[in-house]
Amino acid sequence: MQIYRRLTQVKAISFDLDDTLYNNRPVMQAIEKKMISYFTDKFATLLPQLSSQHRFNRHFWAPYRQQAIDTYQGITHDVVRLRFETYRLGFLQHNLSTSTAMAEAQAGLNYFISLRSDFNVPQISHELLANLSKAFPLVAISNGNVDTKALGIDHYFQHIYHAGFQPSEQHEEGEYLLRQKPAADMFTLVCEQLAIPTRQLLHVGDCGFADIHGALNAGCQTAWLPQYGVGKKLQQIPHIELAQVNDLDALLLKNG
């Protein structure tokens, strides 16, 4: 553990999920291949003439993703809705009916989400979360859509936040938008629900921009974990840098 700034009182700890508690890159690489096979089979049935002309990878879906972004304000903050609309618009563009496009988009999304959370979280992360949860309220803050219950880690967290549109009876549209990190939305909500000032939240994440820059700008303390080499480089200096996630056990002992 490298200490850059002295930690002050920590009353709660928030964790990024992907590439912080586990290595998400190989998971996503494997999913990309499986989704190509899924849509190859799907289009072979629905539109066989199209199936022979295209490889249904991210490049195929890119224009429909951009169409969704151009059409629906704020959708880039909701990766689930963005994926659904990308698929739906793609099916519509190739002359499937509205009902079929919606059904196939939902089926594709459901398959993706099932793959998205079909892996094992390292035991070292389980042990860390189990230890820390005895001393601190833990929360998860993610820009992504992984299912923490399917991963078997949901019970460690008092709250789990995913960026995107959230149901709400207080808004005319029936929902409100939690913006992705580095926006302060989720950091602020965490501290409001835990009834602590932002300076007493320690956020742990791999991305120098979304996690460290975002948390510092929200007034939180930060622990940077670049273990998997995926996140963006630092724009601001964190409070501490971790070589591996269980370095936080030292924090537990210090505050125990």
C-alpha cells in the first residue's frame, strides 16, 4: 500500500465492482464472442439473407447504438437501457415488426446479462468484504450492470447502486437519472442514505477518472487499485494506492 495523503476518519467504504473486486476484461472478451454466435444464429432464423453478409459484432451494432444515444437523452448513463435500444433499433432497421424487435431485443439483453454475471469472484475479495463488513458499512457503486446477487457478493453491501434511470414516485416521468461516475450523483446518494458527510466515505476503484477523480470531486477519500491495468490514468492523486485489494485489511486493523 502506498500512502499519498493521510486518511481521516472513515465511517463507510464504497467499492467499484468491475476490475476492482475481480478482473472483468476476460469476462467481457468471452461475452463478445458468445454474443456474436448468439446473433449469428438469431439472424440465420429471422433474416437468413442478412446472416451471410454480416458479422454481428460491436461494429455491426455501432450505428444503432449511436442512434439510441442521439434519440434518448441521458441514455449513455444507463448501460442496460442503451443495450436494449441498440438491439431494438437494429432489428427494426432490418424490417422486423415492432413487437418482434422488442421481444428479440429483450431476449438478447437477457442473454447478455446472464453471461455478464456468470463467473467467480476471487476468494480474496470475498474474504476482504467479509472482514470489512464487520467494521464498516459497505456499498457498491457501479457504472455497469453486473448482478451482485448472481455473483454471491450482494450480502456484503448495505446498498448497491448502478448508474442509470431509477424508478421514483417523486418525479413526473416516474423515474430519475443517476449519472455514471465521475459525476457525483452516486457518491452523494450513498452519503445521504448513510447519513455521513462525503469526507467520511472511502471509495475504492480502479479507474483514475471515474473512480478517483469522481470521488475526490465529490469530497470523498479514495483508494486506487490499478491491479488489472484497465482503468484510465490518474488525473488527481488518491489518498492511497493498493497493490491488491486485500491491502485494505491494514485499514481494517488500523480502525478496528
